[in-house]
Amino acid sequence: MTIDLANPDLYTTDARFDMWQEYIRSDAKVWSEPGISPSGFWSVFSHSDVSAVLSPKAPFTSEYGMMLGFDAEHPDNSGGRMLVVSDGSWHSVLKRLIGPFLSRLRAPELQSVLQQEVKEIIERLRSEDSTDIALGVGPRLPAAVVCEVLGVPLSEREQLIELTNHAFGGEESSFDKMTPAVAHAEILFYFHELIERRQKEPGPDLVSALLADGRLSTEDVLINCDNVLIGGNETTRHSITGAFHAFQAFPGTLDALRCDPALTDRSVEEVVRWTSPAAHVLRVATEDCEIGGQEIREGQAVVAWLSAANRDERLFPEPHHFVPGRTPNRHLGFGTGPHHCLGAALARLELRELLSQLATEARGVEPRGTVRWMRSNLVQGYSSLQVSIDWR
Ligand code: HEM
């Protein structure tokens, strides 16, 4: 029997965890015929196969695109221009330009923004009997951080945060006549204006730095702002929502964190592993090669299922359990190799602030509805997580 692993319906229930476990135990490499994705593609699941595909020396490229739907015959037209779908020297140029704005060095500046945002989230949670975390909480923090990184002026921030929430699934009621795709287009339109302003009046922000370099066209600056926008929002908000899911599914975790704050950093890693919001990344083989005994031909697409590898029991005993102090925890949630997440330090900072404030204020998280997963093969995320909080 062949299975189309691009089918988003496969990812709307917990059954996917059993499917991956079976594939990993049998060391499977699965070929999906052309279907939802226009050409066929290989899938790999185990930690070792996924690491092999993404390793710096592996003969694979991201330039045709890095997600299902793209391949050698249907390339992403941002390939070779946008950071995440560029390789070689241009990738290095972009990484050097964008990296400093997303690095740990930004932590001191961002800390006060984060503290305030988390404080407001907690106040809001306290004011409601029950809350849908996927809509009301998850999107807020990442959107604020991305605004900060891109240098969106304070007076325009609230509007952009709301648009971002709407574009990436938060459904702001004030935009009820706008589809999420239109909201994303509105954001790009806003960036276009911001770029024009920064051309005249540069500031200490990412947009100004990309312009000042002189090697990027205005369109390239726009495309790369979009990379940071999507990279920063699509994934982090589901990790944040997923942290609440973990506290709900594993009672006592918040107490453990409160008693031993030193557990917080390890718990942040466990949140990223357990939630694995980036479900897959795709690569195209640049020459005939072999992965875990499977021959891959030049030009064929290979999908590395990060969310499966992060539940590989050979690396993670009791992989479905959320273990706050899990060590070692060599998860692949941020990918690995040359495209390892450039925003990982910021994502960690966001999660750390949330976990420490929540552990101080809350005893537990209780379900108030069924967990609803997004219908997506790309983002392992939540369309709804209705909970109420047991406050201290
Ligand atoms: C790349 C996951 C947060 C910006 C990646 C990749 C993954 C990932 C798996 C690798 C893509 C590939 O190999 O093709 C995550 C997760 C996050 C997160 C799980 C949160 C829990 C962020 C944040 C930002 C960001 C907060 C920025 C504000 C980027 C960028 C890249 C990237 C710019 C491209 C790096 C490159 O191609 O060199 N992310 N990400 N990410 N991420 Fe993240």
C-alpha cells in the first residue's frame, strides 16, 4: 500500500505518533507517489536519517524550496534569494546580515518587552474563566518579538501585531472580513512602506541593515523580512500553545518548575522537542546518493520529518512523555546543519520568560475542550486548545 504523506488529514489526530513509531522501528524510507505534492518524494523519519539528510556535507539543496509542494520541477521562486531557501555563498551573506538581529546578544534589549508581554498575557488569562490558548495567547509573543527585530515603530506595532495574529491563524475579530492570506499581503504592503521610509531615514534595525549592505534589491529585502516574519511566527506560537498543552497533559510540571527554576532551560528544550512545530523540511538531491541504505536519485525530493525524529525512542526514552529535565535532549526541533534555525535564541528567550512567569503564578492547566490539531503537513500546531488555569 502506498501512502501520500503530504495528505494534511494525516496530521489532525494523534494517530500520526503511532505511524511514525512504526516507521522508525522498521527503519522505513517511504516513497509517496505524485499526489497532493506535484512530484513524488521520499520521506525519512528516524533521528539518524533526518540528521544525515540535513548534515552540512550531504548532497542536498534547499534552493528549490524547503517544504512540500516544491521540488526540482516546481521550484520556489524565492530560491537563491531568501535566506532559508538559499545555499552557498549567498546563504552566508544573508546569514551574516540577519544573524546579529536574531542572536542572543539581543536578549538584554528584548527582555523588558518580553516580560511586559508575558505579564499582559497572564493578566488576560486571569481575567477569563477559560481561554483558547491557540487563538488568544500563542500568537501574541512571537508577533511582538518580530516587530521589535524588524524595527516597527511603537505607534504602528499594535496594528501590525493584530494583523500578524490574523495572518497566522489567531483570527482577530477586528479583521473578520479579511482572509489570513489577505492579512499576510497587507503585512508585506506595510513592509514595503517601511523599506521606503528606512531608505530615507535609516535606523538601528534589520530593514536598515539589509538596505545599507547594498547587495539586496528592495524586493530581496522584502522577501527576507517575510522570512523572519514567517520563521518567527508560524512555529513559535505553536510551541507556546504546546507548552500549555504539556502542562495540561502532565500535571505537576509547573510545580516542578517552581521548586527548581534551574529546570527551566531544560524544559524549554523539551517544549521544542515535544511540540516540534516545524513538522518537516524538504531537500532536493544534487547527485545520486544513499540515505540509511536507500538510494536517492539526483533531482528527487526528500522530506525529513523533524516531528517524527523528535519522538525517536532510541534517542528519547518515553518519547511521548514531557520530561522537564530531559538530558541529553538532542532534539531536531530547530533543524540542524547550515539552515539550523537562526531565531532559536529568540524562541528560547520567549519560552523561558513564559515558563518562569507561569510557574510562579499558576499551579496547573486544566482542559476545557478537545485539543484540535491544525490540518497541515508543514506546521504541527493547534487550531484550538481551550483550557482554564489553576492559579496559586
Ligand atoms: C530556520 C524551526 C523560531 C527564524 C528554521 C528551521 C527550523 C526552524 C526547523 C530550519 C529550516 C530548514 O532547515 O530548512 C523553528 C522553531 C521555532 C523557530 C521550532 C520556535 C519554537 C524562530 C524565530 C525566528 C526564526 C523566533 C525569528 C524571529 C528563522 C530563520 C530561519 C529559520 C530566519 C532560516 C535559517 C537559515 O536558513 O539559515 N527554524 N524556528 N525562527 N528560522 Fe526558525
